[in-house]
Amino acid sequence: MARPSRHDGVVYQRGDSKIWWMRYRDTSGGRHLESTGTEDWDEAQRRLRERLQARDNRTLEVVRRGEQLFFKDWVAFFMENYSKPPMRAAKTHEANGRAMMHLQKAFGSWRLADVTGD
């Protein structure tokens, strides 16, 4: 039987790096080690809490996949599955295509998680 852990997750620094890393366990008990991508301890704690909340809501894998997905791949998925008739009118599909063409020029190489309302 495995030894129970004291903490849900932990934020730590590696060697001489200023970037904070997080370590946590998923629902099956597997360890995940990830960079928080920040030098701010409070921000790193917030990201760890988000991961733990996603784990508890059983959406951790979706969140992790979403961070790996590029905007251009999401556009292709959206246009194929949610924009075409009969889900939307033909004119709406055309308007979505024009809008996505312009958005892809600006955000095509970005990760979907990096695109915000700002």
C-alpha cells in the first residue's frame, strides 16, 4: 500500500533557476511535474491551485490538452464541427470563415491558452 502524501501539491524552485515549478498528483496517483512559467511565488501558487481544482473536477486532462492546442488547430475543429450547416446557417458559416481568416493571421501560431480577451 502506498504511503499517504502530506500535501496535494507543492511549488518549488530547481537549482539556480528563478522559475517556480509545481508537483502534484492526478486522480490515479501519477505524479506530474510542470513549470509554472513564472518567477512570482503567488502566481505559481495560483496555477497550482488551478491544476488541483481541475483535477478535482475531473477536467485536468482537458485543461492540459487545451494548453498544447494551437489556435489554428482549434479554428479547423470549430469550422468543421460547429460552424457548418445544419448547426449554423450557411451565411453564418461564411461569416465565421471570413472572421477566422483574419484571426488566424494574428493568432495562428499562438497556443489557444495564450489567447485572451485583452
